[in-house]
Amino acid sequence: EGCFGLGGLYDEGLGTTQNYQEAIDAYAKACVLKHPESCYNLGIIYDRKIKGNAAQAVTYYQKSCNFDMAKGCYVLGVAYEKGFLEVKQSNHKAVIYYLKACRLDDGQACRALGSLFENGDAGLDEDFEVAFDYLQKACGLNNSGGCASLGSMYMLGRYVKKDPQEAFKFFKQACDMGSAASCSRMGFMYSQGDAVPKDLRKALDNYERGCDMGDEVGCFALAGMYYNMKDKENAIMIYDKGCKLGMKQACENLTNLRGY
């Protein structure tokens, strides 16, 4: 723990001059003693802070994973799925690392497995029951993407019986965890009275939450509400934000409102 703590001070420049080499030396001593977070932090340094050391990053992420650090396993899963860190893309290896990370209660890894099984990616057969189970676990581990995916399943009746109330429950969980799109979906449900009593004030509030977190659909819907309320100034401001987030229709509406 002493070497790990010292490594952290040099790594972050806390109370001393930031010095990655000193951090590496300290973390390496702790990693040899099977301190998983030290191995993981070495991976981070070689991955993100000292360029051109992808192989070293993989080595230390692997060590952290071997010592049952879920984050290390998850990062390796992403690397093999996407072909990052100069590793040869391998869906098979990605699944192996995601499985271990998920067993170690990493919500992101469970979410990734849910998506792979849902879509039949990574050489896996589509298995909706398995996908649902992994997404449920991800959501239970406070992964917003897992909760949002469950909400979409229930909203669309995809692989499960359509249940807007269950959908709303999962969208709310995801929104509270920071899923911008889920906040916007709640806004839509309030605007339509779908599974919840129609409430335009709550619709506006949730569209605003989604927009503030960067969801262009939420911005577009929010601007439309302001326009219908004859609040041109706010409509222009929010359409402008939606346009900057990449929504073409928001750009067109903005141009029309500005009159040029």
C-alpha cells in the first residue's frame, strides 16, 4: 500500500512535482507484490499518459485482471472487441474478458455482454434471455446503459411483453444515473401520457434534463415545447443547442425561426 500511495502522489502530482517515471517505479514495486490497482494504474500510464507503449499497457492491464481487478478485465475486453492498444481484434477474447469482469461485478462489462448477446455480435448466437439477464445485472450494478436498454425492451415489446410502466421505471433509473436519452424518453412519455399521467411541466423538465446532458432529441423536443408556448427566445436558444449537437432538423427550424 505504501508503494501504491507513493505512486499515486507522483502520478497525480499531489504534494510533489508530477513525475510519471517515479510513479511507474513505485507502482511496479507494488504490482510485483500482486497489488491489482497498482498494475491497473501502470496500464493507465502506458495507455493514456506516455504514448507509444500500448504493449506495456496490455501487459499491466492483464496483470490487474489476473489479480481479479474488474476494470482491468473490462479494458482488455474493449481492446479486443475494437482492436485497440495494437492487439489483434478478437471477439472471442473480448467475450472472455467481459465475462470475467462481469463476474467481478463490473456493470460496463455486463452491459457489453448484454449487447453482444442481444445483437448476435462477437460470433455469438442471438440469445435474448441471456442478453436480458446480463442487462439486468448491469442495471443492478448502476450501469445506466443497462437500465436504458431494459427500458427500450419493455417500451418496444422487444423480446419481452410490452410494458410501458416497466419501461418508465427503467428509464427513470437510467436518467437518474446520467443517461441523457433516458431523461428525454421520460419527457416524451409525460408529454403523451404514456404509462404516466400526462404532465407537460414534467415533460418539459425531463426534456431539459436530457438536453442539458447533451441529448439532441431532448433539445429538439424542448425547443418545440417552447415554440408552442410562444417563447421564441428560448426556442431559438435550444434549437441552436440541438443544431450544435448534430440534429439537422434543429438547424432547419433554427434558420426558419431566425428568418434567414
